[in-house]
Amino acid sequence: MAFILALDFGGTKLAAATVNAGSREWLRYERCLSPANADVLSDLDIMRSLIDSLLKGSKPSAIGVSFGGPVDTATGLVRLSHHVPGWENIPLKDLLEEEYRVPVSVDNDANVAALGEHRFGAGQGYESLFYITVSTGVGGGWILNGKPWRGASGMAGEIGHMVVDPYGPVCLCGKRGCVERLASGPYMAQNAREILAAESLSRKGVVRGEILRGLVGDNLSLLTGQLISQAAVEGDNLAQEVLQKAAWALGVGIGNVANLMNPQRFVLGGGVTKAGEAFWQVVRRVARETALPEVNFEIVRAVLGDDAPLWGAVALGLEVLH
């Protein structure tokens, strides 16, 4: 029976799994966090050891790969990683085909997660959807007419760098007020840190963010997007303010995309979407206010969680078999 090896090179983690074609259960599954000083060589070494542990000498029928950065899908060339140095212009498809002697397909993680949710998750039965991942960054992937749509050079879906506040803070990409700059986990943490630091300097008697401070023992460098979500759910007013701004930015982005492309569904995945009902209410309300009243769409949670890129990689592997 054909079996697929699925690989996920994420910004902060590496994962690999095997599955029989047609099955919805992993045969084997391995994952580990990237070391703090990761580079392309350490990523490849760790992934090789995960693969060896999974395969134990057996040979997959095909390999599907999700990569956290821009990829030329036609050639399987990784252009760069936004989080790990050394990945510039690495021919990942060729490297893996040479090493494992099976067909390989490589794509950007948001495109792959979109494919995973369409084939195995919240997008089953829908002809058009836009998948958005909100975690280390904010990315997007399209399914149109039941197939992935990547754009002229594989760069479609970059909702993270849609500008929603031209006078907002500067993003890593150099522009101001991108969705990613306001809604991604690390940037939310940065926004909360800056507010807390400024308020502790001014000492105007207003104490905010007590739950947030408590979660990190006053060590603001430990703040993460996930902790902000947690503190907001527990009632922390400052965390709620930061999260509401993130939800607003995401809602404006979604409403504009709805007007432009009119997909049936928006599927939201990634860490920050575990943020509690208040976050979802703001996203849905702002998206609805931004879009034209005649434009119908749904905003739903992804159901595959952190495994969406791996299940999408399974779908890629199945495609190169047929």
C-alpha cells in the first residue's frame, strides 16, 4: 500500500509523520522544537533524524513538504525562511528527491495548511476558501474552484502584509500597520510590553495588566501571544485591549479580502485563534462591517490545529503520486 511521508519545517518547530494513502490516522508522528540558534543545517539534520526514526529503513511512496517561508512551487526551491537563517535559495525538493529517491512536492506552509483544511478539515465540501494562519506571523492560502491558487509567482495570499493602518507601527517588512504587525503573536507581545513599560515609567496610579504581569512574574521578556490570549480570557484589561486591536486588524483584512475575492469560507488557524470568544466576536463584527452587505461569507475555526500543514503535506504527496 502507498504511504506518504509528510514534513513540516515551521518557524519554531519541525514535525514529520507517515500515513497510508486513504487513511485519516497517522502511522507514526515525530516533532521537536527548533533550537534557539537554528540555521538551515541544523533544521535539515533534525528533520533527517525525525525521518530516520519514522521510516526505520522503509521507503515512502512520496514526500509532501510544508515550509515556513516563500517557495517556488514549480521547482521546489525555498526562497528564504523568515525565522531561520541560511535558507536562501535552497533546492529542498531536489535535496530530498536525491536522498530518498521518491517524488517530492514542496510548498509554503499557509498554502499547504489551506490544502489540508480543504481536503481533511473545515473546508471539506467547499469550492472556495481562504485559510489564514495567525501565529509567529500571519499568512494565507487560497483554494479556488477546489484547487490551490498560488498566484503568478507563488505569492498569493499574503494577508499578513495587507496594510490596515497606514499610520500604524512599522512591520518587519518595512511597511506600517500591516495585519501581521498588529495581529501576530510576537508583535502582540511586543505591543503589550511597550504599553506596560510606558505605564510603569509614567506611574500615574493606573495599574493595568496585573494578570499579564502575574503570568510572567513581572519578566516582560517572557510575554507571548498565547499568554496575552490567556490573560484576556481571564479578564486582564490590557491584554484584552491588545487582543481587540489584533482582532480589529484581522477583521479589516478579512472584510477587504471578502470584497475582492468573495470566497465561501474563511478558515482561521494558528495559536492566537485559541483566544476566546471575545476575539472571534470582534473579528466577525469588523469583517462584516468592512465587507459590502451583499457579500456573504463565514469565518470558522480550523479543525486540524497545528497539524494542518502536515495534513496538507499529505495532500501534496498524494498529488504527486497521481
